[in-house]
Amino acid sequence: MEVLRKVFRLQSFRPKQLEAICAAMDGRDVFVLFPTGSGKSLTFQIPAVLQTNGVTIVVGPLISLIRDQVDALLKIGVDVVKLGGEQSDRDSQEMSARERLWSADKPRLVYLTPEQLRVPPTKRLLQSLYDRGQLMRFVIDEAHCITDWGRRFRDSYPELADIRKQYPKTPISALTATANAEVERDILCRLDMPNCAQFRLSFNRKNLYYEVRPKRQKKCIEEIAQDIIQHFPGQTGIIYCLSRTSCEDVAKVLREDYGLQAKHYHAKMDNRDRERVQREWSDGKFHIIVATVAFGMGIDKGDVRFVIHYSVPQSLAAYYQETGRAGRDGNPAQCILYYTFNDVRTRIDMIRKEDKSDDEKRWQEDDLWTVARYCMNDVRCRRQQVLAHFGEKFDPAHCNQLCDNCRDTRPTIRVDHSDDAISALRLFESLARLCKRNSGLTKSQLVSALRGSKQKALIDKGFSTDSLYGILKALPQATVERLVDEMLVEGFLGSAQVQVGEYNQTYLKVCVSTQLNC
Ligand code: ADP
Ligand code: MG
Ligand code: ZN
């Protein structure tokens, strides 16, 4: 308590902090799974300050995060050094950091990147500290990076797995805000800490309301504007858009057609403008920021009352982070996602054009399909779905009707559409054979054909002669559309873009043939 108050200038511990600190003080291995912003750092910083007969080594994945933490600690007078990082001041600072570690006047903490552990002078230093019993603890911050899951973040974390072998007597703390059961098991296994003390906090944000709404392209901005005017007059909010241009367009319409205080924010603005917009929004000079995902790092505004996704987020984890910026003050806030399958398509096409490895593209696509499934699932509690992604079992009874699906009182009817899906695939395969080379069937054509449309374009192609033409005409259009979307999401159907004249046309293709096993 004394260190908390005098050194960190904080009043009281947050949930589970003290327990985790005590376990560390007892010299145990510690696993901490708390959401971002809940105060994981304190769980190793306080023991490090208190245990003066050695140093605590903190491994962090990003030099910018290391710098922020080190600067914050120096500001409150905690003796800390960092190894590695910026080229410019590297030599002099690093020399003195190393000298101090060799000397008797040691700092309380050392921050370094995983690469540093491989550098010979650092290895010698750590070994010497270890031999003299002065290595108090290894802290692996953002520990999810150690598993394959961290593949998108960086790839030099896996060698951390040797820490236990090299320094068997030094306890380890692993900290993360991103772990499902598999990731967690992998972290504990790789760091070889089977008997660690484990501390978890729920990721549930009780005061947030979650809803997914169908996005009607032309009407969507109007709907958003009316919603804000009616329910959030003069209140602070964030609208996330996919592209720079849509940020600018949406902000402009909100401003000019509806008189709302909205400004755009994206990575292509020059730095000064961007900082100014962010500052004005933070200071409450205007209320609605229309932004790409570039906006959000380090945002700490408590009174955000709504977060609207004008387009699908890139993953459920990203969605959790982005919506997490709402209601930090604990008061009610709303998170509305406008969903259309077309936006998923657009994102997929963007991913495919990017200059990335095939694996990475596949992971990103998988993440998007997970988002699409979330959006299309109009039955399960939203919290239950999002939290499942973090390995948390959430009982919908605790949602308090703070999501659209829990609020929906209509009885749930289960219908098995497997046979319909098989018929759809069969019809698709035989119609695709009728198409000319370099052309194909679009999603809306397949839906029309399944519903037995009388459209001339389809009749002229001879489609209507197929015995399965119109096989799903008893189902509503929306159901058939959803069935085809689900088949795309689940990978039975795929799609490919083909250049037709000036335009790109997206055609469906078969991924799992009905010949195989249906
Ligand atoms: P995490 O690593 O879990 O994302 P941090 O350790 O960076 O979170 O802490 C997030 C913020 O919460 C910091 O500004 C920190 O000062 C603050 N914080 C941590 N513990 C407490 C506490 N017990 N009381 C008040 N503020 C705290
Ligand atoms: Mg942290
Ligand atoms: Zn719910």
C-alpha cells in the first residue's frame, strides 16, 4: 500500500492486482490475463520496486510500448533502464545501462526486446546476474506473442521458450490481454510454468449495449444521423469507417445535411491536422469523430457514449478493442455495427490485393469470416459470442438484455437447411457449366435462380430448364440470401473477381463439390 501510494501515487488496488503481487513476492510463476487497461503492469512493477536485492527483466514486443512504460516509470522516480531500441542514442545510453547492471548500483527494472536476449553482451550480463542470485524475475509482457498466434505481431518471440532452461531458478510472470484456452495452454507450456499462480478478470464490459443492424447502403448515413439526433444529442461518439474517403464523406454528410458536429480522422491526413482533430475531440470542442482504425491508440476519453461501425471490423478482437473505447466512465454506452455482406467482400478483395504472405492473407480472411458469422448470428447473446473469442464462458443470463439478441423476445425456431444448401450447390454447379468462359454466376443470380426468377437474362441463358431451377422458391428472398452468405462464410462456395470491361465482377465458384460426399 505504501509503494502504491508513495511511488505510484494511486489510492487503492484494482481487482486481483494485490493477489497477483503477493504471488510474485512469494517467488511464484504468475500468469495474468486481464483486459487492456486494467493494470497488469503494476503486478510486476510493485514487486520489482520492493525486492531490492536483484533486478526484474521485462521483455516487451514493441519498442514504442517499452519506451512509454520506461518514461512513465522514470517520471515517478523508479530506477529503470532499457536495452536495445533506437539507433541514434543507442551507444552512449546503452553503455551506461550495461555499466549500471554490472555495477553495485543496479536499477530495479530492465526493459528489453526479445532480440536483446540473443545479443552476446546481454546474455553474459544476465548469466552473471543469475549466477549471483540477482535475477529476481522475468516478465513476458504481451505473452500471447510467444505462440503462433502472435505470428502477426512479430516472429522473434518463440525463442523466449528457452528462458526456463537457461535460468531455471528465476520465476516468470506472463501477462496478456489476448488469450483463449489454446493460447493460454501454449504460453504456459512453452514457458514451462505448469504450477503458476493464475489471475483472470472477466473481459465483459457490463455497461455496453451491443447491436448489429442491417446496412442499407443509401439509407445508412441517414439512419445514423437520426439515431444520433434522437438518442445522443450533443454527446461524444466514434464512427469507424473502412476507408479514408468514406470517413470524409460520412463526416461531411453528417455536418452539412444534419448539422452534426462531425470531423474525419485517418492516417493519410498530415500529422498536425490529425493531432489537432484528436485534441479537439478529446477536449470536447466537437463531438463525433469519423475515423479509420488508425484512430484509437492511447485514447482515454471516458464519456464516449456510442461507437458505430459503419463497416465491418477486421476481426472480433479488433471489434472488442474498438467498441471498448465506449463507456470508459462506467456509464451506459452503445455499440452499433452496420452489417452487409458486401463490406465483407470489399475487405476480402482488399486483403487479396495487399502485399503480404499467403498465410497472412488466409488468417486475415478467417478473421473476417468470424466477424461475418457473428453478424449473421441473430440468436446467440453478442457478449457470449465476443467473449468466447477470448476463451471466456459467458452466461447470457448476465447480459441483462444489453444486446439485440437477448432483447429479441421472439421464440427461436430451429430449421435444418442442409438439404437446401446441397440443392443450391447442385444447381450452382450445373448452371456454372452453362456459363461462357471468363464469365460466371454472381451471388444475386444464384439467389434469383434458386427462387425461380423470371428475369429475362437468366431465362435467355437457358438456366430455367434445369430441374433444380426455383427449388427454393418457397423460402423468402432474405433466407435464400443468407443461406448463400453462410455457404460463402463456411467455405462451401468461394468467389473470384474477374475484370469485365472496366469493372470487376465477382463470380461465385465451388469450393466443396457436391460430387464428393453429399
Ligand atoms: P494493462 O497493461 O493491463 O493494459 P496498465 O498496466 O498499462 O494496463 O495500466 C493502465 C492504466 O491504469 C495506467 O494508466 C495505470 O496507471 C492505471 N492503473 C493501474 N492500476 C491502477 C490502480 N490500482 N488505480 C488506479 N489506476 C491504476
Ligand atoms: Mg500492458
Ligand atoms: Zn446478450
